[in-house]
Amino acid sequence: MQPRVKGLGASPWRTVLPCRICGSRTEEILDLGRTPPANAITDSPETVLEAYPLVLEWCASCSNLQLRDCLASDDLYRNYLYVTPESETLSKHYDYLLNYLSSQGYVTPSSFVVEVGSNAGLFLKHIQPSVGRVIGIDPAENICKLAVAAGIPTICDFFSETSARGIAEKFGKPDLLVARHCFAHNCDPHPLIAGAVALLGDGAHLVVENAYALNTIENNEFDQIYHEHMFYFSIRSMANLLAIHGMQLVDVVMSLVHGGSAIFVAKKSPDSTRSESTQQYLTREAHFMTREALQRFAANTRLIAENLHALINELHAANKTICTYGATAKGNTLLNYVGLTRSTITACVDSTPLKQGKYLPQSGIPIISEQEGVAHPPDYYLLTAWNYKEEIIAKVRGGGNFHSKFIIPIPFVHIL
Ligand code: JHZ
């Protein structure tokens, strides 16, 4: 896998790098060392993968957080093992999003909706009965097949100005273009917005849902930093990015999914009005998203790593069995930064059939099914899918396992 952007190779690190949104100078906030790509699950525990730097940097000028070194999209996404889980939490979230979009008139029963990064098509499947027509676009060939099999027409491609023009020619212009948790997955966000501008008509809306940078830092979610996440958008950075392309951020709503996400709504006409609540969020963000807050986040990250490392070693020394729950991308940042491996962690439970029977990158921990987890309950589960805390704990207890305790790593290490 060849890193595309900068920093790697024989030349020394550049210390002053430009913000990939506004071009201003950035400063380093947190260095998580080198890790393999978070979804590079392997067929053998012995596989040694190439590891790349994970460095978070901040642009004080537009309040953008970005990954310093970006890997090539083709290598990261063409064959992808992340399949959106069937989850009650997500299903409720889809209802919330659909209600919001309908109540604002952004979708109606006759709307044409296109989703970028549509994965296995779960969101489109959910809204399909409430709108006129849906189409997904996703680059992962293996995942597109799952979406098509589920009845969601899906174009297997990256979203760009070119593919956007192709969609407009073949299917017409959509009323709504949605990009959920995929917008930060590209080292250059400008072609994505240019694609949206090419595809959308004047009255149409763009909805981008992404982990919200202020939640990420306030909740110490350092494990959200991995190579797929090349940006950590604030409202200011998103508004700025949109404005560069003549788009206006008109509304922002908050959601609890994935540790706190922002749903950004934009329109092509730059003179559209911005909601009052968005102005209030911007004021709050300016107050709390400061250099000091980012330094605190970095210090808390180191503290969580130290505490978790000590706790796992202590439990292991006391002959306790420990598994992780959720073969998540963020779990791999957590394990690899903290330095946890199969020497102390027996297995990782995950519901995704594509992941089972394989091994977590670098730590070499074997991935087993939830049924195997039920059959062999460990003394402790380290909850690496902490964003599904209530749902997973209820599932484990509902399956009759009242033995396993849960170690929750974020926002601080504690046991339930
Ligand atoms: P989950 C993914 O991150 C990858 P990850 C991606 N890069 C991204 O941006 C975010 O999502 C948004 C399992 N599970 O969603 C299924 C159970 O085993 O937190 C999944 O493998 N039992 C696109 O990987 C994992 O946990 C359950 O009951 O950090 C959840 O992964 C449930 C609910 C999930 O994201």
C-alpha cells in the first residue's frame, strides 16, 4: 500500500503542513505512533502489516482537524470489510434522520435520494418506502454486491465530479444527496463538494453526517483517529469548505451515534439563510474548540492508554480472561496505541460474518462470532464498540451472561 500524500519516504518530516481545507499552516496535536490501516484484518495472527503514522493536526485558521498522512483510497476501500451492522441504535437513528428530513421538507414521498458511501444499503433500505427513488454509490465491490442483493440499486464507484455528472445524465438530478460517515474518508474533500455542486439542482440539499470534532475531543475519543478518518470536521471547517464551492451551510443537527455526530445540511445558493441554532453551535464551538482543549485531549489520551494498559495487565496477572467486543476500526487504534495483543486478550467478538475467523491487524487477536462469545463468556469484555454500549450489554445480559464485566475505555477507563 503506497501512501499518497506526504510525510512518508526517505525525506524528513515536514513540520509545517497546509490545512487541506483552507491551505493555512497546521500544528501537530497528537501522535499515535504507527499502525496498519484499521480495517486491515488478516488471515493469520502472524501477518506483519506495514504500519503508517497516525498524526492529528489542527488548523487554527478554520478549526479543521486532519490526519497528517493519508493512504490511497483505492487501497483502503476497493475491498472493504466494514459492513454496517444491523443495529437497533442505528435503526432508531435512521428514523430520527428521516423524521428530521421530512419535517424540514428536504424529502417528500416523491423525492429522488442519492447516498454516497452507501455501504450495504441499510440507510437507503430504511427510507425507501418513504421516498420516491433511491440510488447508492460506493467504491467497495464486495459491499456493493450486498446492497444490490438487498434491493438497493448501487453504482460501484468513488463519488467525484465525473461520477456525479454520470448519475445526473443517467438518472437525473436528486432532491437530496446524503453522505453519512464517509465524507472524511478522502484526503481531499474538494472534489466531493465539487461533485455535489455538479449533481444538485438549485432547490436540492446536501446532507453530510460525520463524527463531530468537538464531541471527539470533549469525550476523549482518540480511537476515532485512524487512516480512514482523514478529517474531523468542526462546524466552522465544514462551513468554510462548503463556502469555497459556493455552497451555504443552512442547518446543523446533532446526534449521539458514533460518539456524537453532526448532521450538516447545505444548499447551493450561497445567499440561503442559516438557522439560528447553527449560529449558536458555532458560538459554542468557538468557545470550546481551542488549542488548550486540544492539548487536554492529547493529555487525556495518554492517561487513558496508561490506565488501560495497567488494568489489562493486572487482570491478566490475576488469571482473568479478557476478550474485546466489536472488531471495530477504532478498537484497532485503541489496542495498537495502548500496546495490547493476543498475549493478554483471548479473542474479539463481532457479529460481522466477513470478519469472523480472521485476526485483528497488528494485535493478532482472533475474531469470533457472538455465539462463540455466548458459549465461552470471558471474565471481562473490553468494549471496543463503546458506541453501542447499551445495545451490546443488553444483548449479552439477554443471552444469559451475567458473569462478564465490561471495561469501557472512553471517555475514561471504567468497569461496568
Ligand atoms: P462501528 C466504522 O468504524 C468504519 P468502526 C467507518 N470507517 C466509520 O467511519 C465508522 O464506522 C462510522 C460489531 N457489532 O460501527 C459490528 C457487534 O458485534 O462501531 C461492527 O464490526 N454486535 C466506516 O468499525 C462493530 O461492532 C453488535 O450488537 O469503529 C461496530 O463497528 C453491534 C451493534 C455491533 O464502527
